[in-house]
Amino acid sequence: MPEDFRRIPTGVKGLDEMVNGGFPFPSVALVAGSAGTGKTTFAMEFLVEGAKRGEQGLFFTTLSEPTQWMLRYAGQFGFMDKDYFGEEIKYEDMGLLLQREGTEELLDFVDDKIAEIMPQRIVIDPITVVGAFFEEKYRLFLFELTNLLKNWQAVTLLTGEVNPGEPYPAEISYAVDSVVLLSMIEEEGTRRKFLEVLKMRGTDHTAGKQPVTITSEDGVVVLKSRF
Ligand SMILES: Nc1ncnc2c1ncn2[C@@H]1O[C@H](COP(=O)(O)OP(=O)(O)OP(=O)(O)O)[C@@H](O)[C@H]1O
Ligand SMILES: [Mg+2]
């Protein structure tokens, strides 16, 4: 492994052990899953881990949710320190731009905010909403977005919503360095949650679905039972 191959810890308990210590730095990752599988929680754990290490984080929402709305949910978790918000973790809303502007304006907005804040960790949650607005321009947008992100010294997590039973958004997967899938399976009346690292470039990662749990204290946690 060349010495300049840096990694940053994911912030998700049990995941670093599966991926040689963390996400390659810089790189772009997709965290995909159906509703309620823990994508936003995963993204928050990732940003809080950076904040604890003195790194700057930048969270873009595509949903037009006010900061207070996000904080009301994220603040329920023990790992979350609300004082990070507005400081180590900056929050930006893309929702209005999405409704009113085109792909070029959105890409410029993302690039300008990154230049202003200079984060080491970036989240766009959820990226799949953009597809509903841009339709046939979506693929080109994804290509241009991931190229733009690769010019910065940062790890970016894009979260992707999939319908239950659908494995992952293929149009995003090919453009990113890593794909982490979150899933839920109903067994004997209880829903069990899983995490699978589908790909991570440059990384000898654990294969297959690993059981996870979401706890009030730590958020998404990979259970150790299978590795
Ligand atoms: N305090 C908590 N303690 C334990 N589990 C929680 C807690 N808060 C949320 N959860 C679990 O986490 C799930 C929500 O996670 P999250 O919002 O990160 O999912 P998501 O994949 O981003 O969902 P969406 O597709 O709706 O955006 C809830 O459905 C619940 O199962
Ligand atoms: Mg979410």
C-alpha cells in the first residue's frame, strides 16, 4: 500500500474494521438504502467523527428541511453534540435551488460552498431527490457532480433512496469510489437491519451483509457476530 493512500475513519462503529480503517481520502461514496434504513444517521455519524477530530463538515440537504428540523431528529442520538451545528458541521439547503434552477446553478452552488467552507467531509442527503427534478439531465449531472467533488480534498457521502427490494441506484454506483448498502429484512415478524460494502476502490473490504443495529447512543452500529 503506497504511503500516500490516506484513509479517514467512517464514524460508524464496527465499519472501519471492515474497510481497512476507513474511507479512502479523498473519495466519493454512496450510502444507499430504502426508507428508514439509517442513511441520514450514518451520514451524521460520519460528520460527527470528523468534528471530533477537528475536521470541517458540510451537510447539504436536498429536502428544504430547516436546520431546526434536522436537529430535532439528529439531536436525539447520544453521539450528536448540537454545538457542532453551524460550526464544525455547516448545513446548507439545496431544496429551493432544485425547484427553481438548473443543473449548472446547482453544481456552482455546491462548488462555491465547498470553496467557502473547505470541508474534509461532505454529505449530500439524499442525492436521489435530484433525479426527480432533473430527469433526463440526471445522469450527466451525477457525472459532473462526482467529477467536481473529486477535485476537492474531501470525502463525500451521497445518500441514495431505493425502493424496498431494489438493490441500489445503479446510475450513481458506477460514478463513485465506494458503495455501502443498508437494508432491512422482515423475519418472523421482526425487521432486521444489515450493512453491506458492495465496493470500495483500493480496499480489501469484508464482503456480504453484516447485521447492524440503530441505537439511541451510537446510531448505526455494525454488530461483530459475523467477522
Ligand atoms: N433514537 C433512536 N434510537 C434507535 N433507533 C432510532 C432512533 N432514531 C431513529 N432510529 C431508527 O433509525 C431510523 C431512521 O434512520 P434514518 O432517518 O437515518 O434513515 P434514512 O435511511 O435516512 O431514512 P429516510 O429514507 O426516511 O431518509 C428510524 O426508522 C428508526 O428505526
Ligand atoms: Mg434520511
